[in-house]
Amino acid sequence: MKKNICISFIFIFSILLSACSLEKDVTDLYKEEIPLEAEIIIPASFSANTQETIKAVLTQGGKIVENADFVHFEIWKQDGSLKYTMEQAEEEGNGTYTLRKNFDSDGLYYIKVHASNDDSIIMPQKQFIVGKLSESELEFLQKGIQKQAESHEHHH
């Protein structure tokens, strides 16, 4: 009798477990994100007190992105002495979003593009120089180059 109860219990338990198995096409129920990509295009050289145009070209799945959910530019100086407010980019068409900016002083700057389209959000960042660098900014860049060189050494 105990043997029959035990076999019945195992049989019922296995039926319950098989009912919980995933269907073969369950992955089709979930939306697969197509990553958003941005290429930041900056002028070859910047001068202080001159208006410059910075561009971001957005693509997603190999296609240009028109009417992105949002595209904002954030710019700051490396030494922390200057940080511009985040500004909305202007859509120029053909997946290109621009910002025209007048930089107040020379130095090492960073730009970060905050962009979103179709539930994909990215924040690529790029470094650039306006005018001439100070001694401390040159040292900062040289230390960064040294760190990169050290990280590429092979250890056995």
C-alpha cells in the first residue's frame, strides 16, 4: 500500500513539474533590444570664445535614427572648474543631432551624449581640447597614456 502511494505521489509530482516547463517559443514573447549607437563628431580644433558645432550621429540596427526620444549634450572641464548645464541637441536630419557652443576658456574638456530611442539608452563620452593645455592638464594626459601602456603589458 505504501509502495502504491509513493508511486502515485511521484507520478503526480512529475506531471506537475512537466506542466511548469517552458514552451519552445517563450523567447519570442520578450522584446529583444536593438542597441542604440552614437558617433560623436567634434571639430579638429577648438578655440576659446569661438562658437563651435558638435555633432552626434545616431544609428540603431544599422539605420539612422530620426526623432529620437531624447538627445542631450553634457560638457565639463577636466579640472572641475567649469561645468555647462545639460543642453538638448537640435535635430539636423539624417540621424544628426547638433549643439553649437562657445567655450569660455582653454583646457581639456569632456562631452557626454545622453540619448534614448525605442527603450535603448546610451551615454558615450569623448575628450577634446580647447586652445592650449595647462601644465596640470598635460600631466593628467601623460599619466593616462602611461596607465594605458602599463595595462597592455603581458604578464606570465
